[in-house]
Amino acid sequence: MSGVSIVVIADSPRPGLENMEIDQRLLLGANDPSFLKGLDAAWNQPAIIVRLYYWSEPTLSLGNFQSIQELETAQDTKRFSGLKRLPWVQRKTGGGAILHDQELTYSVIVPSGCESLPLGSKGHSERLYRAVHESVVEGLVAFGLDAKLSESCTCSFGKGGPEPFLCFHRRTPVDVLVGQSKILGSAQRRVKSGLLQHGSFLISKSSEYPDFEGVGDLGNLPARYQSGPVEVWQGWLEARIFRAIQHLIGPPERVLRLNLPDASVRI
Amino acid sequence: MTLSPENLKYLPSHEWVYAPQDGSGVATIGISAFAVAELNDLVYMALPKVGQTLEAGQEFGEVESVKAVSPMYSPISGQIVQVHDGIVDRLESLNSDAYAGGWLIKVKISDPSQLDGLLDYQAYQKLLAQHG
């Protein structure tokens, strides 16, 4: 691929299964320009796709290798039995379960032919994890928050016991913390056509699991972020991710931005 | 011919296959030491069931490391006759032996000519050198 283009989709809230199916379709079509023609008839090249979305109702998404039965025995969810009545969906990416409530989800899809961001064929892309997370840290620090990368790991699997069920109880070195609270974690999936990176950004506490604080609970933010609608954070996170990708690939050849305020629009 | 890295054929996606000339027609498949090192800290692996039929290039399993899920591809077509189920509970052993002790599945080969299209050890080493 010569010159890299970026498609940004600011999506409307959708049910969990639909959200996951859209990301899977975007991933499997990552190298197929004709797929993007559905979004823009003039489009004729693969692109890095950034999608920002949230969920039409509180929903659990489970990591690729997790089962819903683990929720019955997990220690970290014992005090909040209400989680068991929530709808749930399986992610294709790794890591632990996410409670999608008072949070924003993003996906970044990188086609396998992207020369500016070579992926190899196995394992994670540390560059993509770091670029997105460092950009978010930079933006939060500009708000005056004590934001940083975790630089620690709870990767205890196989070394003394299972990891917590919920992703936000876990730590990997690139997770984003404000103080000691994790507010952003990401995970990835590889296929022949490319790489999908999912991430979850906590905006504020969820009544379903109030142990996790969101960025709005952790400092004095500008008024529009403190009390504004989720779309304010959607725009902010979109800008941080866009900046991260530009940092990786340089100026994009072309940018297409789609704002989908209506979930009846199919992707 | 023994199951050692020099005697294997490879896919560019780092799966290996060992096809002994013993008349059995059964090949052994795994992922290379380079792949294990690249994956870094394997936490989960899913393997297929005995009896499943695979096409060359088809996914036969998945592995998770550093919150990234990666597929594993079959270098050849055939039917799975044995699965190394025990390996999923001791993935750390792949760090020290990704070959003889780290095999993942055994497949009854349906088209031996596919082996000719795979990378030999020298070609695979050249590919790894290009990766830097």
C-alpha cells in the first residue's frame, strides 16, 4: 500500500452483538477496498479504520478465551451479582471481560499490507498499543490529571493463579492509569487481512460495578468534559487516536470521516 | 530424519510441519521457536478436535499472548489424527522446546505435493533475517 488513508467512524450506540459483528466485518474486509465503497463510492484503496462507539445498554464483553461460566466463580465479581443479569457478548480480541457502561469503546483496524505499520503475522503490535495509549496519556496530562502508563503487570496466569475476570482489575505495562485507577485498556486480534485493536475508556463510575472510577471521577476537568454528553468524549478520544496513528504512519494520504448518529445505518 | 528445526518445512506465518518418510503419511505440525518468542508470554491456546479436516492455509487453532489473539495455520491439507491437548496447560514449555516436545497436531496428509511449496529451513532462516 502506498500512502495510507484513514477512515474514522463516529458511530451511534448499538447492541453488543452488533458492535462486535461490525468490528469483525471491518477486520475481515481490511484489505478489500470494495468493502469501503459501501461507505464511500469513490473509495478505491485499503485504509486504517478507526471506529468510536458505545453501547445501547450496559453489556459485558468477554475476552476471546473467557466463558460466561467464569463469572459464576470469579472472585472480583462476587459482590456485584447484578452483572450476571446483563447481556453479554464474546469479543474476538484477548484479555479480560469489560463492562460497557459509562465508557467508550474504540476499534482500530490496520490492513496487513500497511507498509507504514508492518504487522508481521503473529502476536501483538506493541507500537499500536503504545501509540494510542501514550496519546491518551498526553491528552489527560494536558487536563492536569495524574495520567501515566501502568508499567506493571498482573500477568499471573500460569504463575500462581488465574487473572481477575474483569479487565480493569488487571494490569499490563501499557494500560493507562489516572492515579492508581486504570481508565484505558486495549487488546488485539490478528487475522490474514490485518489487525484489530479494541480499547475501553472509562468515563465515569457504573452503578453496575462502582469499584471502577472513570476519568470524570478522578480530577477537575473542563466543564464540557465534566458534565457533557458522551459525544464530547467521543470527539476527544477520536482526536487522540487519530493523532497516535499519524504519529505512526505520518500524514495520511486521505481522510474520510463518517458520523453515524443513527444506529439504523448499517456498516 | 528426526524432528529437528533443520528437517522441517515452514509457512511464512511461522508454522512448521514434519513429514517423515516412514510410509505413515502422517505429518506433525507446530509453531516455530521464533513465533513463540514473538508471541511472548503465551496464556491461552485453543486446538482443534481429532477427525477435523483441514485445508492448507486454514486456521487450526488460536493462541493468546499480551492480550492479542493470533491464529495458527495448517501448512498442509489432511485429517487431524492426534492433538497434543496437554500442551495447552503448560504453554511455558514451548519456550524451551517448540519442536519435538512442542508439537500441536498430527495430520494424515491428503496431498503430499503441498510440501514442495513450503519453505525449507534455509529459506525460513532467510525470511527471519529479513524480519531483522
